[in-house]
Amino acid sequence: MARIPALMIQGTGSNVGKSLLVAGLCRLFADRGMAVRPFKPQNMSNNAAAVDGGEIGRAQALQARAARAMPSVHMNPVLLKPESATGSQVIVQGRRAGALAASRFREARRPLLEPVLDSFRRLEAEADLIVIEGAGSPAETNLRDGDIANMGFACAANVPVVIAGDIDRGGVIASLVGTHAVLDEADRAMVRGFLINRFRGDVSLFDEGLSTIAARTGWPSMGVVPWFHEAHRLPAEDALDLMATGPRAGASLRVAAPVWPGIANFDDLDPLKLEPSVELVLVGPGRAIPSCDLIVLPGSKAVRSDLAFLRAQGWDVDIAAHLRRGGRVLGLCGGYQMLGRTVADPLGIEGEAGTSKGLGCLAVDTILAGDKTVRVVEAAHAASGETVHAYEIHLGLTEGPDRSRAPFRLDGAPDGAASPDGLVCGTYLHGLFRADGFRRAYLAGLGAAAGAASYEGLVEETLDRLAAHLAAHLDVERLLEIARSRPDGRA
């Protein structure tokens, strides 16, 4: 069968901007009329998107949007969702396939290459071009045996590779030359070039650096990408990328959100971060929750563990004091579960079996059992009547008397719960604030005016600007030529 052009962007390390580069290239080539599909063989993230009744990394959902394509579970066939420091939930082609200790992953990943290649073939059947994102770095040679995320996949699928280095973190010459040095001959042969990302200042000042890398590696330069200042407008893939707005002149509303180790679906906060009237404060370990108007408890991949972490920081005391002052609290998914009276995990799904005492702000109880709910939904906000297009990704069933004041209606049934005084509410719905009408109504209820800009429109505009940014600074024709040079035959 005819080969399908494909290009894999790998990096010298994690967080060098691979996700953003792939998104920009997807939009760039899609705007040339090509059927482009993003692909990431293996991702590790608790920031997931619900698609096809399954889930993928949210970065791949954004890349699908950039490609003007419907997201699919086959765009990220293996998703690892950390549940603790030593283990992860394993999602294969969108479905939960169990949990895996980190110590066993190297041996357990070998069988995962088959579904990875199956998903890649499915995308080949519908694409003119596939742009692939690696994970971490191919220079981690201790992980090469059985690898499915970087060179293991590239070799199995006959996909040429371009290596991206992040100059902003320093040492980019050494990181690229070092990557070349540690790769074995077969893996090195897959690499067709390199690029430099996140440059600040006069790009010509790095001409000598480019020459040094090319001379030491034999890899040609694909270009130097200056810092893209509007990247903060796009959903962050990693919790490390979370950005608070900080002190904001003219803000009339302060929102605080505690950040715990298992924070999940944290892009729920992104639309608030971009509101001119909102000052968003992300509260890390060792800090008290400041005086504010609203506390948002975000999602969690390990609710009982994060609940214990919350108490260890003294945030339970801060929340109680906030409520005594008449402040409001909103719990999203795992944060909603924490607000109840108890969280029970009788089967040990998220860790050791047992029951934890909740914050007691809502008269509800949660049992983590049964099938995992993963779906895209349309719900109605009870207070404003606004419709929201949202999604659910959660385990567990929450019941109790405060469900009678549910803040949302979903398929004619109540979703979430609220306290009798209305100061505390929780819901399983993610993505609420992306709905402009709901966001404006909700902020108005807190005494703040929302900006006139459409959040979704802002994301689209930013993707267009990202594509133009890459087109101006990368050798796009050379990249396309490399993608088309993929050896005959399919994965």
C-alpha cells in the first residue's frame, strides 16, 4: 500500500515544547488543504480529554483541533495517568486497561506496541500527513529496550525524526550533540534534522551555535523558533506549566485554587486565567490559601491521597475560615468528592482500600466503584439557564441530600450538589468555564464582569498565529520533504 507521509518531533527532554510545535505544524499543513492527523504513541498526563467514549491526552485533543480534525482515541493510544509516585492507571485506545506499578512498566510496555501500531495504521487510512509527538527524550537509553514512545516507535513505523532542543533552559548545544552521541547507529539513522525552540533575542546570534551542532551531528538545521509569547492562551499539557495571572490591576475578583500532587484536568482554570477581571492565584505546598472571593478545588487523580495532602497543608482550615467570611467554594470532579462527608475506596482503585473523611462542606458521600464514566455532555446551569458543552471523566458515585440542589441538569437528571446557603457547590462536569455564556453568568453572580472575548475564538486565533509563527521561522518545505521521504511500506 502507498506510504503516508509522516514526521516525528522528538525532544532533547521533557517540556521542550514538542506539543506546541506539533499543534502549530498541524494547523499550518491543515491550512494547506491537507488531511493532517496528530499522533502521540504514549503520553503521561492527568490532563485528559473525553473523545469517542474514551480518553486521550488533552494535548492531542488540542492538536486535533489544530489539524481541523475530529479527535480520536487513536491519536493517543497509550495514556498513563499517574495515581501515585510509584504507579499509573493505564489507558489503551481510550479505555482503562488497569493499573501498573512504575517498577513493572518497562517489561509491561512491550505488548502495548501492537495497539500503538494498530492506531497508527487507522490514522494512515484517513490522512495525507501524520505529525507525531515523542515523549521525554530518546537520549534516555536506559529506557530504549521495549520503547514505544520515541525511537522504538519511529523504527517500527519507519517514521523520520526531527529533534527539538529548548534553548531557553540552557545547554542546547550539549543536549543535541549529546543526544546524537548516545543514540545507537540504527536510531541515529532515523534523525533527519534538528530545530531550536524558545529563542529570545536576535536569532542571528545563534548562527555559530547552529553550525556547531550541524558539524558535530551531521544533522541539518530546520530553523530557530523564537519564543511564542501567546502560548499561555492555549491549554497547558503539564501541571508544571500552570500559570497564575498574579496581581492584576483592575481585577475585581480573586480566585484561589490549591494545587495538589494528583491535580487533573487543570485546564478547567484556563478561561479564568485569561479574564481581565479575574486574579487567579494558584496555591502551592507550604502556602496558605489567601483571602479571596472564590476557592476552586480542581480535579484529582488520587482523591483520598490529595485530600490528605490538602489537610497536611492546613488548607482545610483555610477553606473553613473562607466560608465563615461568606466566601464561595466550587469543587470540580475530584474536588467535588473532597467537599463531601466521606470518600470510600473499598476496592483500592486509587490506592490502599479504605474510607477518608471529607471536608464536610456538602451533605454527600462518594464511593469509588463501578465503571469509569467518560463522555461528552450538554448540561444546563440551573441558576442562569445557560447551556454548557462539557465532559466527564471520573470514577465513583456521589449521593446525599445536597444533591437536591444540584447546580446543573444533565439529560433531565441533577448533576452535582449545593449547600443550603448556596456558598458551596460541586459538579462532575469539566470544561464549564470554556462556555462563554455560563462563564459570564457565573462571574456576574460573583460581582465581576467577564470580558467580551470568546474563549474558543481566542484559542482558534492563537493556533492560527502559532502556525504563522512556525511558518516564518522553520524550513517548512524541508520538513514536508522529510515527511514524504518516509521509507516505502506501512507500519
